[in-house]
Amino acid sequence: MSEDKANWPPVEPIAAGLKGCCPRCGEGRLFSRFLTVAPRCEACGLDYSFADAGDGPAVFVILIIGFIVVGSALWLEVTHNPPLWLHFLLWIPLTLALTLTALRLIKGVLITLQYRNRAAEGQLDRSQ
């Protein structure tokens, strides 16, 4: 990020991450495929090699989606007592859809926040 000396308008990191946009210019795409981070921004040329969300997005998804799905399944079981096949029919597709959607959104937000807070530079300073 040492090349980031140009004067770019401020970009809201949460909004840019949710849209999957570049954290510096807000124009280019952050992802080249569904969850694969692009090598660089096609609009401003920002090198995305700093982007390492690690396991953070997966942890957030497990906690958030797990709470929603398990809570809803327990509520349905206690109030209506449906057959087991209905639970499978409802909760497996819902879990897959919510998980895949949330994983991309949260990964984008964590990467844009990493850029905004210059987290990669802090890791480099500590390693020396």
C-alpha cells in the first residue's frame, strides 16, 4: 500500500465491501469470481495482495447464520412439531443460500476495513 499516495475521494468501507467494490476508489470490482479476490482493481490499479481475510468471514457466518437457522428450526419444532423431512426441506437449502450470500458480503467488508485501517501495514511492522 506504499503506492497509495494519490488523492482518492473517501470511500465508505462497509458500503464498498457489501457491494464488492474497490476499497480505495469504490469503482472497480474486489472479486474476480464469487469468493476469489481479484489481483488488482481494474479502475485505479490498487494491488489487492494485502487482502487476507483469513477465517474471519467463515467464523462470522457460522455464528450469525447458525443462530438464525438453529433458532428458527427450534422455534418451528416447538410450536408446530413438523415431520423431520420438512426440517430437511426447509433448513438445508436456507442454510446454503444464507451462508454463500453472507460469506461474500462479510469477506468484502473485512477486506475493505482491512484496507481502511491499514491492517496489512501493521502486520509488516510487527514482523521486523
